[in-house]
Amino acid sequence: MSIPDLPETPPTPMPVTAAPNWSWVPIRSLGPRHRERITAHLLLLETSDRYFRFGYSATDAQISKYVDMLDFEQDEVFGIFSRRLELIAMAHLAHSVAAPKKDSPAMSEFGVSVLPTARKRGFGRRLFEHATLHARNRGVETLLIHALSENTAMLKIARNAGATVVREGSESDAWLKLPPDTFASHVDELVGHQAAELDYRLKVRARQVSGLLDAIGEVKTSLGKTSKVAEE
Ligand SMILES: CC(C)(COP(=O)(O)OP(=O)(O)OC[C@H]1O[C@@H](n2cnc3c(N)ncnc32)[C@H](O)[C@@H]1OP(=O)(O)O)[C@@H](O)C(=O)NCCC(=O)NCCS
């Protein structure tokens, strides 16, 4: 599939500057130390979701291999964690994609997955917006989303952002031309990163406090039982 002529500016405003009903979703940048969590997340996807995500029904072994091969230096991986620190949604922004022609502008490919229990809450869209911000801040001019034509949700996210969708039978490519980076787009990225890190640390602390309270509760219960036995 060759890159189509893309409109100079997306028909809808870029999501980075849009978002009237904005509510913040913490999105963290993931690194090599997150491989285990990424694997656990992807293994929770059912066969049909794996087919949508990878274009084939990836086996557990193929998923492990994919995660092992993730290049966190070259590419970017983002995640959304639940309060229990489960990775409920993640996206892979592959900067290593070869441009279709020698002189074609820099482009990156976006792939995403949201656990079934966390769907239809806007996480897929948020990860896409986050990825477009990071891509434009790295000088990427075009974002590619390769999806099955029946993947309504993914194609909707792409179309809503102004992407041009080219369908070839059962497969579709969505191309989104990105605006150049600005001072504001870099500030957006920095602020988002720091806020997400803070959110994660607060969740870790909350888990620790909750674990401590559980342990105190257990000690209290067993002490109560012991003193009851002693009284008898
Ligand atoms: C595609 C996927 C990431 C969407 O995640 P999500 O968090 O549920 O998506 P959102 O809540 O952000 O919804 C985005 C849009 O798609 C629509 N949508 C969501 N699920 C839908 C569905 N099953 N059918 C039709 N539309 C759907 C939403 O209404 C929303 O549109 P709107 O903004 O116009 O209202 C998720 O379904 C998934 O992980 N699928 C398996 C893997 C996959 O397909 N990856 C994409 C290929 S790389």
C-alpha cells in the first residue's frame, strides 16, 4: 500500500489542542523494566483481539517474542495503569518504520490495546492523542495505523483525528499528517510526563499503605484470637 496524498491540515483540529470535555488520564512512558507487565497485559487479550492488534492470532510465544524484541531506545511505549497498578492499556509507537519512498517524510506506526474490562472509556483515543503529541515532538510528519477493515473502533479513533483511511479489502491503512512541533507541544509532553509519574508514585504509595493496613488488621485478628484462647 503506498502513501496517499494527505490533506495539508487535518479536517478536524488536532486532539492535542482540542478536547472540550477534557478529563485527565495518566499515561506513563514504559521501559525495559516493564517487559513483564507488558507481556501480562498482551497475554490477557483474547484470540480475536490479538488478531486485531497484530494482524494475526499471535500465540503466547509470539507475544513473548514481540515483547522481548521491543526496542525502547528507538521506539516509544506508553501505558495506562489502574489503581491496582495493572497495565490496562498500552500503545507502541514504532519510529523505526521504513518510509515507503527514499525521500518520504519521517513516519511512525501506532499500535494499541486496551483490556476488554477497560474499553469504551476513551483510553484508546487518549493513547492515540498521546502518541501523536510524542511523534510530532520528534519531528515525525506522518503517523500510520495499520488495521483490519472490520476494526471499527481503531478506524474511528483514526478518522476522528482526521486520518485518511485507505481500504484494501480486509485491511486498511490510516494515515495522519501531523502538524510540526511547537513550544506548547513540548510543554504539554513534559507536564503530562511529570504528572503521570507523580500519579504512579501515589498509586504505589496507596498500595503500600493498603498492604500495611491489611497486615495490621491480620495481626489484630490473630491477637484477638490468641487472647480469647488464653481467657478460656
Ligand atoms: C481498538 C481499541 C484499542 C479501542 O480502545 P477503547 O479504549 O475501547 O476505545 P475508545 O473508548 O477510546 O473509543 C474510541 C472510539 O471508538 C468507538 N468504539 C469503541 N469500541 C467500539 C466498538 N466495539 N465498535 C464501534 N465503535 C467503538 C468509541 O465510541 C469511540 O468513538 P467516539 O469517540 O466517536 O465516541 C480496543 O478495542 C482494543 O484494544 N482492541 C483490540 C486490539 C486492537 O484492535 N488494536 C488496534 C489495532 S493496532
